[in-house]
Amino acid sequence: MHRAQARQLTEVPAFPIHDPDVRHWLAKGTAASEPLLAHAGEAAHPGPVGTRVAALEDAVLGGFMPCWPEDLGPSRVIHHLPDAGFFLALLERAYAPVLAKRPELRSLLYDGSRIEIAFTNDVLQAQLRGDWQPYSMIRHHALMLFHGLLWLDEPARAGWAALYQAVAEYTVDRPGGAPPPGRLAEVEAAAFADFERLAARTRDPVQAAALLTDERELAAVVEYQLLASAAVYVLWRDHQSQPEQRRLSWQHRELAHGYGRPNYLTWRWAALLTPALLPPPLPNATEGPR
């Protein structure tokens, strides 16, 4: 067993979410979102975004989601838990096969950068609309997480890009590879059903620690986390393949003409099923916001 997992048998590491950090992330996400929303076409639904602390006992998904946006009409609010320790330990559990080979990437989970991604991407998500039917937390949400990654300062940005790439490589190389696009909705449904089913166990410190080492109970959740992370790398790779002067227009195109579509990212996800995704991309290699 991974040494970090052994510690989690008795205790979930605490990671308090502090108000000054929340204010900083909210301001950062707001400033970064504004110019993008001006070019997001019909998908744009700009408005003020605030935050609100939510008690773990009241969170429908328990500790599985550290923050989530809510549309209140003229304004939006990002609800957040007081502590993100369970969520980060869950990611460590999901990424364990990758971190075993790349232990230097583990520190990214606990330096605050992943919670920054969670907040800044929610600021953007709260101000967008689309014809999703339904919204895919793997395909559509990947574009939100991509922007949270892009807005990180270095060296955290490079670190998370490397971690997402390593997760994508693991997903492709493992027995059975990655599922086809048509199965992603099934993966999401299974994971979110388990989020609700297991939420109560995340509220009790002893049960939460035991849950993190329960491979069978977390199987659907771990699969979802791996695939959601791999999807971020699909977009990161596409963005990085653009000439630098075209990267901003790539973002505009993805938000205005891709994000709101029900089939967003399905073509590019299919590329994940072959090792062709993994070498450095060719110059100008892009297929548009599908």
C-alpha cells in the first residue's frame, strides 16, 4: 500500500479553505473570465459571483465536491466546504498509480493549487449557458477545468499539466484503455450515484478515512476522476498545439462554438483511445471545438 494511503486509514488530512484565499481566487477568476465572456457569444451569461460557506452536513455530495456554483438569477454564488481534505485525499487515491511513478507531483495536491482550480473554474462556469442536455462533467466541464489550469501561476501550471498528461497516459496504457465517448455518460452516472450514496460516510472522520482505502466502494468514483482529468489534458494538448498568437482565439472559439454543444469534445476524446495522443502534438494540429 502507498505510504500516504496507509496514513489515511486512521485520519483524513485536513485542508482548511481560508477566506483570504477564497477572495483571491474569486477576484482572479472574475478578472480572467471577463474578457473571455465578451467573446463567448450566446454562451455568455455574465453577472456578479459571490461565495458562501456550506456546512459539510448540508452538502448533498458530502466531501466529494469542495465547491459548486449556483445560479440565483441576477447573481451567482459559489458554495464551498470549510475543508477540502477529503476531496484532495480522494484525488491522491485516484492518482495513486501515476504518483507511484511520479512522486514529485504529489505535492501539487496539497499546495492549494487544485482548490484554486476548483474556485476559478466555477467562476467561469457560473457565467455560461449551453444546450447540453445534459451537461457532461467529463466532456463539458473539462473546458472549465482547463481554464482553471491555464490561470494558475507557474510552477503550479506546468506541474498540473504534467500530472494531467501522466493521468491520460495511464488511462490509455492500462488494460482496457479508456472508454469510448458513448460510455462517458454511464461513467458519470455511476460516479454521481455513488457520491450521493456515500456522502454520509464522508461526514464522519473515521468512516471517511476507511472509505478512502475501500477500493470496491470507490471504484466508480476513481474511474470518473481519472477520466475527468484525462479530458482536461485533451484540451490542454490541443491548446498548446496552437501557435501562441492563436491560443486566445482558440479559447474564444471553444467557449462560443463548442462548449454549449451536446456533443462537445467527443471527437477529440476518441483520440485518447490510441497512443497517438501521447507524443508531442504536430504544429497546427486541431480539429475545432467539437
